[in-house]
Amino acid sequence: MVDHEEHTYDVVVVGAGGAGLRAAIEAHESGARTAIVCKSLLGKAHTVMAEGGIAAAMGNVWSEDGWKVHFRDTMRGGKMLNNWRMAQLHAQEAPERVFELEEWGAVFDRTDDGRILQRDFGGHRFARLAHVGDRTGLELIRTLQNRAVRSRIDVYMECTVLRLLHAGGEGRSGRLAGVFGYWRESGTFLSLHAPAVVLATGGIGKAYQVTSNSWEYTGDGHALALEAGAELMDMEFVQFHPTGMVWPPSVKGILVTEGVRGDGGVLRNSEGRRFMFDYIPEVFASETADSEEEADRWYDDKKTARRPPELLPRDEVARAINSEIKAGRGSPHGGVFLDIASRRPADVIRRRLPSMYHQFKELADVDITKESMEVGPTCHYVMGGIRVDADTAAASVPGLFAAGECAAGMHGSNRLGGNSLGDLLVFGRRAGRYAAEYAAALPKRTRPSVDPAEVEAVRSVALAPFGRDPTANPYTVHAKLQRVMQDLVGIIRTESELQRALDELAELRAEAAVVGVEGHRQFNPGWHLALDLTNMVRVAECIATAALARRESRGGHTRDDYPKPDPAFGAVNHVLDLHGGVLRLRTEPLPQMPDELRTLFDAPVAKAPDAPAVPTPAVPVPPTAGDFERVVQQRSS
Amino acid sequence: MPYDLHLRVWRGDAGGGELHDFTVPVEEGEVVLDALHRVQQTQAGDLAVRWNCKAGKCGSCSAEINGRPRLMCMARLSLFDPADTITVTPMRTFPVIRDLVTDVSFNYEMSARVPAFLPRPREADGTHRMAQEDVDRVQEFHKCIECFLCQDVCHVIRDHDENKPSFAGPRVFIKYAELEMHPLDTNDRRDLLREQAGIGFCNITKCCSEVCPEGIHITDNAIIPLKERVADRSYDPLVWLGNTIRRRPRK
């Protein structure tokens, strides 16, 4: 058996979700020899779980929509902590990325005049999400997968990267020279030599007990980048999606799409009250309905009615649900009720939300066309990640690029629904393009080469668990980690609990370093978990450290002891790096937005503009020439 | 109600293996995959199981439960009597790698042979126009999560490895169908379907449709219409006559 194979590329992309696939396609089309490495089979990445849609201001349903409105929504949703340039690029480029998917075979739901239909979602001023029922992520990943296969890009499936390799002799601040990892199937090792590496490894949800994330979400990219000398940013901001399933226990945390609320679903407590009206924050008061009558009217009449409070950004809704449950007004299984059954006809529900219907029917014996769902917050997304340049997705380490959930900046302190699929397309493409450019600019003879000693060191650490006592079980340490993060670094945080979390995480770090596994190297999940575990613990430390330092509440970070936002903290990002094995935190001032963008935030918008009547999804009318002009303008800008 | 579940799980590798007995505590509302995870956590840390989303959306955890191809994450324990032993074996149509994990690369290879989507040009306004009614069928096929249970159950290749080189299987027929029926597509894959994908081997027993966790009508909506299209092109006597008389070389 060959124990260590080697291959050479220009660009290696780690991760085969939306961002990774889009990056690889772009790198390939830019002329780079490109490989994708992914932990699962191709097409199984967590992107398939995305349900609601891709936010892109195409203006198909509301011609008033445009990138500036989308940009404003994104920044306000992120509580202005976003990197403004990323939010701008995203809003400007998302429509073209959606059209491109259609060109590659994706089939979105249609308006009556045959264009791409867009749906309402939380925090978005207009119906903006291009979607395919409630399985948009599957459509996106299959389309990109087909494109990558067609392009004959090499895919290393079921292969885990253990280390980003530096150029020999250049040290931790030097250039990257490739990646080192192992085949899950055989347990044998491989090195992929490449000057440019794109990390697109997704999130960190598996560090929490209740999460919508799959097993793959172990923070690999975050930990690999940190280890390689790059910086992480905004790690305190973890999004708890307001609506995860709460019962039965085996499915606790599985996502219930925001599309349920976008399509008319409402949240009620045990008293039957639509409690979201009690939780409208000042900053969104002028654009949120204050009566049930107005909220219900909004779905068909966006001219005179304001948005229902159920469609506030996710952080607001998650906190409200949490408060209702704590106040004893929760549902029997510790959630609240999400009701669409009494509000929309059964056939509409089945057509608009087929996989939700299926999921509840199969897993919880609940018919969502007849009864309410029980839902509660679930760990869903990390806004924090690798600190990158907005335009090029380049990290601080030469040759390292990052895109998608593992990169930071785009979403600030809270991500709007629908913005992650847009994010991974826009910045996946940019990462792929600039990684290819970086690799092409290096003359062949000056390409960095790896240090065999570094490879050997990683290899022996990776194999160490086989020599240790398997009663120190990785599954047990993982369960402890999840409990610590859930209980002490969850949706509501305080100083004393965060301190305790850091103490316990230090112990878990020591425990994770000595776990043992039984069996041999061939497809051994215990061993795989033992290796992923150190990444999860590292990321958990980053979250707790940054959360302790941010003495305010903002977006996906809520401090019981500092319940208000603090303008001083609103002006800075927290940046983390590793120095001599020790985690360091510093504050960095936010990049300053140019004045022409700043003016977008000056006047609060009370209600939708008195523009000519525009079709809602239910009753579209033929588009006018002006509509198209606007679409074309947006796409070319 | 919590109870002790008796499981028999096939363990082994390409060289062979056997069923192993496990007893694990399970709770109300759990699925077979939960029980296997508990086995991993407490009794056999190296039990190989492929899974991802645990919500029926990624199609990774396919196996045979009491002989029936299923997703382990969607197989609720309430389907079975608590007194019964549940037997879990790997998909039989594909070579075993280890325990419940099989080598499904056959499906990826067959899929890669399907000629890609080739759209007609955009409209003058820069958009593509399609009516919802015209994409409903395509959207049904796009629901496929590539669990390969339909491939597993298909008797053309189950226990007939010799047919694999010349038979693409139901999953790949759906892919042909979604492209052939895509309103924007301009490629023609009919000759290929007959000559390389072996659609003629299928004798429409509908086993694939029965095991599909997404409820796609594989046989009725994909395979039969494809067979009709192939027949129209290859076996219609008038078409044959026309082609022969005019001696137009086929593309």
C-alpha cells in the first residue's frame, strides 16, 4: 500500500460546497490547474441544506430593488459591523451570479411572465430571494457540481486536509506551498503541492449541541488558517437561527426555513399571542408593522403596509423566542409555535415548502398543513472567519485565499437569510480568480516547495491516537465540548460563564490531545473525529475569547451583563491570531465607508416608495421596458 | 419510550465480513442512524458509516435495513416493533469499502458521461424565459439527492456486475431526462441513451421509484418518456425510411 502520494497543481481548493466549487470553476476557467479536496462525497456538502434562496437584487418582482437597497439591508442586518466593500460587491454582483447559474442549468421558480421568481425573507426590504421551492441549496450545488465535472476538475473526495504547508525555510509568515491530508477511505496520506490554496470549509456548528450543521462543520478552515499564521476576525458572532426543530430529540436543531415566515407563517407562544410585536427594536420600528392587520396586509400590499415583525433579522427573532421560552410561554417541547397551517391553503404550503412538509411528516409526525410546528433557536452559521481582503479574498498569508462561511467580513455581526448563497457565489468566484492570478504570476522556478520535515511532523501527530488508550474516547470529549459551548457560549452570554468556558476549554484541549482510537486506518470515524476535535476546540476558544472581550450586545453576540450596543465597540472588529501557540486578540478599527454610500443610511425609510404598482409573487404583471433597463444596469454596474 | 434496541450490523471489508450483534438504548422519535451513532460512541468507535446532514437532504447514509434500501436518517425506529432485531447491511450493488460504507464511484462515472447542458442564447433583454409549467417536470428530477438507492435496487446491475459498463441506471436516466426536458437545452442525447446508457435494459419494474426517498416518479416520468423518445428516433420506420432515402448523415 502506498502510504503517501503527491500531486502538483496551481490552485488547491479545500471544500466542495458552493464557495469551493465556484472558486474551483473560476480558477479552472482562468487557466489554473485546479484540484478540489473535500471531506465528503461530491455534492453532499452542507450547502445542500440551504433552503430559502439566493438574495440578489434582480428586481424581477419589485423593480425598485437594486444593489444599493440590498447593500443597505445587509449592513443594517449586520449592525453596521460588516466590511462595507464586501457588502457592496456582494450586492452588486449577486444578480449576475444567479443568471450564470441559470446559464449552467439551474431551474429557479418562475414568475408568470417567465422570469426568476423572488421571495420575501427576513431583513430584506423587497422580495429578493431567487429560489427553487425550499431546496435552493441542492439546486445550487448540483449545478456547480455538474459544471465542475464537465470541466474535468480533479476532485479528491472523502479526503481531509490536516495542514497548510509553508514554503521550506520561509517560516510561518512565508508563502504557502500546498496542503497535506489523508484519504478517509484508506487512511493513507497525500500532499498536494500548489502555491495558492483557497479555503472554503464552511462553519463551526459541530462545536455546539443543538445545531443545523452537518458533521463536517468542525471549523477546519478556521483552524488551518490560524495555524498557518493567518488572522481570524469577528469570531464572537455566531448566528442562532430562530427556527430549528425541537422535537423529537433526534432531530433537535434541524433547520426550518425562514421561507415559512416569508410565505406567511407566524410565531405564537403558548397563549396564542403573536409575540414578535412585543420585540420590535427601535432601529427597525419605522419599517416594521405594529398591528397584525398591517402585517398581514403587507404580503399583498407593500405600498402602504410595513413588514411583519416575524421577518426581522434572525438575531432579533432568535432572542425573542429565547425570551418567550424563558418566561414560561413556550411550547410543550421547549420551543414556540410556528403556524402556517391556519394562514395558507394546504396546496400552497405543499407547493412552496415541499421539503418542510416532508421533513415534519417523516421525522416528527406533524402535518404542517394542519398543525403548528414547534421551533426554537439552533446554531446555524458563524459570521466570523478568516480575515480577507474584500476584493481579492486574499488572507494575510501569501498564497492563502478564503471564501464562503469560513471567511469574515461580509455579514458583520449578523447575516441576513439568503445572503450566504450569494456570498459563496460572489466571493467563491473572486477567490478562485485571484488565486489563479497569484499562481500564474509566480515564475515556475521560484515556486515555493514544501518542507519534508513539516510533513513528517504532521504525519506522526495524526497517527498518534492509534498508539493511545482508546478509553480516552474522542466521542466523549466531543460531547463535553458541545455541552460547554451550548451552556456557556450560547445565545445569551455573561462574563462569568465565558471565563468558565475558557477554563473548561483549556482542559478539553488537553483531553483532545490524548484521545485514543481503536481499529485501523481504513474509514475509521473514531480516528477522523479525533483529528477534527482539535480544530473544534481551537475554534471554540476563539469564539469564547472574542465573546469575552466584546462588552456589548450586537447581532449574533448577546451579553446579559452588557445588554446594549456600545458605539465604541461598534467601531472595531476583534482580530485573533496565534503567536507561539498562544491565542492573541486585538481590536482593529472598521474600514471607513465612502460618503456616497454613507448617505444611504441617513434617512430612515418609513414605508415602501409610491412607485407604480409592482407585481407581488401571487399576481405578476408583464414587465415594462424600464424594469429591464434597471436589471441590465444592475448587472453591468 | 426508551428501550433497548437489538441491532445486527454487517461489519467487514472487501475481503468479507459478517453480521455483528449490538444492543443499544434508544429513545422515542429516534432513527436507525441515531442507534448506529450510539454504537459508535459507546461500543465500536471505528464502525464505518457514511452520513452528513441527518435530515434526508444529502443522500449520504444509504444502506439496506432489513433488506430494504433506505436512508438511515429517515428510517424511524417507530416503523419497527421494539422487540424485533433490526438488521443493517451495506448497499449490495456497490463494492464494500468498510462496514456500511460502499464504493459508489460507478454512479459518478456514469453521471460524468452525460453530455452537459447546452442552453439556447438568452433573449434580447438578457434573460431566459421559461414558464413554471414547463419546468415543473425538470424540478421534480432536480429533487434527486443522489442517495443511489435506486441504483442499488435496480435488478439490471444488482448482482450483475457484468451489466455495469453498459447500463447507467435510474439515477443517471433522471439526469438524461432533466436535460432532455429542460426548456433551454439544445443538446440531443437520444442515440447515446440507447447505445451507451443502455436504457433498453430497463423493463420498468418500478423498483427504483418505490425506494426513492424524494418520491420522484423515476419510471413513469423519466424512463418511460425517454424510452419513447429513443424509440421514435431509432425504431420509427418512417424516420428510418426518410433517413435512408435522403442519405442524410446522422449527427
